[in-house]
Amino acid sequence: MTSALFDDVAVGALHLKNRLVHVATVGNYGREGLPTEELIAYYARRAKGGVGLIITEGVSVHPSSQPNPSVVRAYDPAAWPGLARLASAVHAHGVPIFLQLWHVGRQQLWGPVGSPWGVSAAPDALSGVVPHIMSIAQIVELENAFIDSAVVAKEAGFDGVEIHGAHGYLVTQFLSPWSNTRTDDYGGSPEGRMRFLRNILKGIRDACGTDFVLGLKLSGSEFVDGGLIPADTREIIAELESHALVDVVGISQGNFSLSLERHVPDMHFPPAPFADAIAEARPPHAKTPIIAIGRIMDRQTAEELVSNGVADLIGMARALISDPDLPARWRAGDDAHVRNCISCNICWGIIHTGKRMLCIHNPEVGAEGSWEPAQRTDTPRTIHVVGGGPAGMEAAWVAASRGHRVRLWEAAGEIGGQLRYLSAMPGLGEFGGILAYQKARLAEYGVDVCCGHAVTHDDVTEWTQQDDAVAVLATGSLAQAPPRVLAELDPLVPDDQRWFALGAGDGEAIVFDEDGSYYAYGPVDRLLGLGYRVSVATSRTDVGMNLDYLSRIGLQRRLRESGARVYTGMQPGSVTAEHLYVRDVYSGESIRLPRPLLTVWAGPRVANDTLARAFGRDGRLLGLIGDAVSPRKILSAIHEGQLLGRAL
């Protein structure tokens, strides 16, 4: 299929085979500041998938910047052999690679000890930590650290470096009048605020030569009062280009204030939500290629950004985490087999808890070094998978892809489980992308899907009496009963079928959130959209506690914009003819609310393992997967389904 996305593109001295760029994203695969084989395998797998350029996650350039132990230390000679292996592994697939150079400045994200170095006395917007204000000598030390790290990258075989100048990290802290209040040579004017970056780029150019590509990542807009706006970014790019100090610029958005939500926009945002800001930040006559970054997940959006002149290159991270073969599939016109990212931000949330990155949709992530294509079986069997939620669907299609005869049983009228419920809620329709992918694979591999039949003990007994037949139980979970005090209000649970018939309302509604995720907040948005006056009560200290931080910002914003009333540290108290009382879990005091017309209880769930318990340790049952083991999230269900399907 002809597409401008697969044109050859010149970037400095390089020629890329397409316009798709894997942009930097932390994976937490390093260990104690050193590259690991897992980290190398992650990038090599993306190169194998056909991307045009890989930009690594940031590496620390100086001991004063050590966000967490997984971040590779470019200044440490012990890391240099691993960096050379990384560059070589990517080059083996004919793909160039840049090393991103990073100093976090005052945003010492995970470092509990030590004093972060910063530009001015303003605190980090996320943690509130006030940094040590760097002296001129320390600034020069860091300039040299960036330059030295670039030399390390060149000697290790990298094709270039990218300076991380976005998202409020150290370079941004110098560039932005919001964070730079210095009055010396490194502040006070646009020229002074650019001095740190200009010195770094000039030093790298002098040390590494013109064939070594210089990239820069900027926030097109910080989206804070007094921060960088697209006009500022445009001037920065134009100034650097006029001195031949930059070969390619990636434009993202936001910083570590509440605008961090825009850094990795989730599924509540439209595709490429900041294309206008990127276009405005691009100098009109500049020749420097621009990488557009920010929720570009589908071919049409990517092609429009190029054809409209917004960008020359398309920056992706989450889309290539979800499917490393996306470039090859787009090139072949095989969009139907792309495992599309749904922008759930589970990957981002996991790495910011200090854990290794995972993907809700792609169990291969983090295991690339040992992952092999599912092999055809030499002994096909008849497999009955009971339960058509994400775990059962994944196990069924993977087993069928290996040559087994698979029948998938679902008690409801449709398959989908949690995916069907969530995708029906406002702002969560992208969960339907996982469901669509799994349905397509079920059809492709000939799985016999049987809906509307609740499998019984007798059914399973009959199946397992056949010589080659086995059963897999993916029966999901059930909502636990709400507190008795709410019985008079006849509360809905979030996946009650009555949701699908619920019409407009004009009255009070309350959602009790004991889940902390979209299981509770999908209904909140649905009720608000139907016209209810909504209250949210949770016994936890905050709303959305099981969402990633970026999505919690969006949740808070939507709740406040809609006028929803939020009560934290509260649980059901008592009900009268006119009122509902919620009780403070700390003080024991009660608050009186209007008696709601509609009540939702989003509480704990219990494994639906009745069939499993009836069969005990029967060898014909290949075990439980998903919520039937214990109620968890979709990520666990899909991963377990994939692994079991491979093991049958």
C-alpha cells in the first residue's frame, strides 16, 4: 500500500526507511544503572518490527540525576559495554538508534535521599521538593556531562543523541520563564535561558562532528501560566537551526504540573490532541524535521499529520509497545492484525510504581528475549473454554492458532465480559479495541463461539469423558453484595445489565467507589451524561486510587468541571425516607445527603469458581485463569489467557 509514511526521510546524515519513530519511554528494564539483556531485547524487538528510528529512554548524564536504579548511567564506564550491545542489536535489523540524554533537575522522581539540583528556588510541581540552586560552576559541570555522554554514545555505536528538553526536566527548567528566575548569564532573557542548551549542543557538535545526529525533545507548550507556549518553542527551534545545532526536534506537551496529563494523553483525549500546538511550534520556513508526539495510534491520523505539514516524522511509544510489528503491518496494508494501543496508560502507571513495564494488551512486553511465536501442536485436542471474557477469549484463540479444536462458551448473549461493559461507558470506548482484536482472532482461527448457555457440571463431565477433550475455566468474577444498609436503595453494580437500558434522569445519584478504577468511574461519567446530579463517596483518601497518576488528573478535572460532589474517607451510614447518611471512616461523624434516585455500589468482587470447586483436582480441567482465580484487572486476564493457550 502506497503511503507517505514509508518514504525515505533524511535526518541529518541519516536516511530513515520510514517516518515512524519509537520515541523515548522508560521501561525500568535497567538494573543498578546498567543496561540488561531485557532492555536490549525490548529495543531489538521494536527494530525487528520495522520502525524507522529508535530513540531510547533517557540515560542519566551525571550522578546528580538518578531518578531510579533502573535508569542507565551513561557516565558510568560499567554501563558502556551494555550500551554498545544495545546499539549493535538494533543495527542488526537495519535501524538507526539515538541515545536520549537526560537530567531530571529538580524532578528527582523516585530519589528519597539527596538534594536535587535545580535552576531556581521554585519547587518541583509534582513532589514539592525545593532543589539546590546550581552555581555557575555546577552548570558548566553538567554541560560537560551532557557532552561527555554524547561522546560515550558515539563510541558505543549510536547514530546520534536526543537531548531531553521537555516535560519540565532540567533543560526545560532553564528554557522556561515559569521555572527559571535566575538573573545571571543563564536567565533573565530568552538568550540567557537558552545558554545551557546551546552550550550543550555546540559542545556535542564540536566533539562528535556533523555526521553524528543531534536531536532535541521539547514541550511545544507547558500549559501553565507563564510557561513555554508554542511561539517560544518556535523561536527556540529557529535559533538553534540558524546555528546548525539541531538535526531533528520532537515536540511533546506539558510538564510535571497538572499539565502532565497532556504528556501521555489517555483514551479520554481524541487522536493527536495537540496537533495544533505542534503545528504552531514549527517554524514556518525551517528545514529541521519535526517529530509529532502525543496519542498517534492509527494510520489515518499519522498520514494526516504528514500530509498537512504538521510533522515530518511520527513519534510513537505506546503504539509500538502494544504492537512492535505495527510498522511492518502498516507497510503491508495489514491494519486488521495490528494490536492497537487503547491509551489506557497502564504501561506508564506501572513504571511509575518502580516496576518493569507491562502492556494490558501485549503479554510479550518485558519478555522479548525469550518470547517465541506460538508453535503448532503435534497432538491437536478438543478444548472447551468456559467464559467469554478477556481471559477466555485470549486462551481460546491462542489455542486454536496452534491447531487445537476450540469451543468457547459464554452464559451471556455476547462475549466480552469486562471489556463489553467498560467499552459502553463514556470515554472508555477504546476498551472495545481489545474486544474487537480478540473477536477477529477467534474468527480467524475458527473458534466455535457459543453464547447464551450457562455451562453446568453435567456439561463439563460429558466433555471430559471424551478421550481428547479438556476444559479451561475462565468464568470470571461476580460483584459482592453491597452493605445491607443500602438494600432499601436497590443499588446497581457497575456491570449490571440494567445499565444498558438506563435512560435520562433528573435527580440525585450516588456512586460508592470501593474499587478505585474505571469500574466505578465509568458509571459516574455515564450518570453525569444522563443528567443526574452525581455524588461520589469512597472510603479511600482520594478518588481513582487504582488509576495511573495521569488519568487521575483527568478524572479530577472531569469531576470538578461537571459539578460532581466528592466525599473521600466516607462509607454508607444509614438511609431514611428522605436522606442518605454517609459516615466518616476517621471521625465517625455523619454527613446528610439527599436520598438518591439511583445508587451504584462499585465494591469488591469474588471469584466465580463454583464449577472449579465442583471438580476439585480433576486432571481433565486445565485450571482456572483470569478473575476465576481471583478478581483482578484485564491485564492479568489477557496475560494468563495467552500463556495458557500456549501451554495446552
